[in-house]
Amino acid sequence: MVKWNGLLPLGSIVLLNGSDKRMQIIGQVQADAVTHKVYDYAAVPFPEGYIDENELAMFQHEDIRLINAIGHLDDGEWEALAHLKELRDDLREGRVTVEELLERRGHTNV
């Protein structure tokens, strides 16, 4: 079994606790549009891919039971993963809110 510290890169394939359906990670450090709860990942069923918004799963790293494959990694992705981990930690520890991040990025529909 593969162990991984930190966030997994996009494209990684995982099995979640309580499920036998493989999921492919398509987003990192995601906030629920309604509750603004922050999740480590957004994923779609694999190999089907994105079907509709009802098939999109959001979950935490600790919800992963098994890592089937590690996604694409290059210098840019390592840099992005480090930035996203820092952002996730800031959100979890209350140093920044989802609303503040959306405002910084020009989103007004919070």
C-alpha cells in the first residue's frame, strides 16, 4: 500500500473508506458552495469521469483507504501542492476564511 504525506496531486486514483468505487482527484482544497466547509479533495468516479455535479465527491485525506495511483508530478505541481497545503492549514486553523479567499479572487457570490 502506498503512503503519502501531504496532499495528493491531481489525477491520483483512490479508494475511500466504506466504498469499493475508485475515485480520481480533480480538485484540491475545495470549499462546499453552500456550507463553505473546506475539503482536501474533490473527485469523480474512475474510470467514468465527470458525469454531473451529483457524482462529485468531496472528502478529507484521512478518508482515503487506499491510493491506487499517484497523479502527475513535476516542478510546478510540487510547488502548487506546497502552496495548497499552506492554504488548507490556514483555513483549518482560522487564519483565513473561505469568504476572504473568495473576496480576494473577485468572487462576490459568497
